[in-house]
Amino acid sequence: HRWAEDLHAQLGRALRQGLAQRLQPLRVSDAILVEAARQPDYQLHVHVERFQGRHDGYAVLSGQWSLLDGKDRLLDSRSFALEKPLSREGYTALVCSLDSAWRALIDQIASGLMQRETRLRPISPTAPASSCQQPS
């Protein structure tokens, strides 16, 4: 099975969009797109170790995220490990559970960043809707 586009690019875009929505008024941008002359205030690095299904019917997402300041000094680093059950058997259910895990990770990261920046408040306490349809 193949993803519709490069998985790295797809997850990165979802992360940027999700954080931008949750962390307004902060501006969230891709490091590649930041002007070379302008040093970012913060850098977020996300390292994914596992993004897969497991034989017992769970989608697994694990790794670590790190926040650095504009001078590359480590401000915060946290591990993550999420497991989401598949609603049924099959590849479509796995993709939906991985999507759910990724959105939960975005919520965790946003919460961790907001703990550092208490003056910030999310625009909405709810995550964006998923394109996955859960069976009734």
C-alpha cells in the first residue's frame, strides 16, 4: 500500500497546519520556507520512530519532539508513545487510526508549547475534523 504523497511531507504539513490552528497568534512555518536572513524564534523538531500498525489491532506512533530557541539551545524535549485501536480490520481502518494518533500528538505538542508560553490560548479547544469516517 502507498500513501497518496510522500508520508514525510504529508505528516509535516498536517503538523504545521494543526499547530498553526491551535497556537494562534503564533506564526508556524516550514523551516525550508523561512527566509535565510531571518532567524526563527523557535524551532520544533519531531523525530518519529514508529508509525505503523501492530498485529493486535493497534496503530502505534512513538518518537520524540524537541523545542529549540533561535540560538539552537534546547528548551524542552519530550518523548511520545500513542496507541489507537483500529475500529475494524483493514488498511483503511489502520490509516484512520494513524491519523487519529497524529492529531493526538499535535494536541500534545501544542499543549506542551502552551505550557511554556502561558500567554497563548488556542483558538479552538477542538481538533480539526478528520477525513476518516468511523463506522456506525
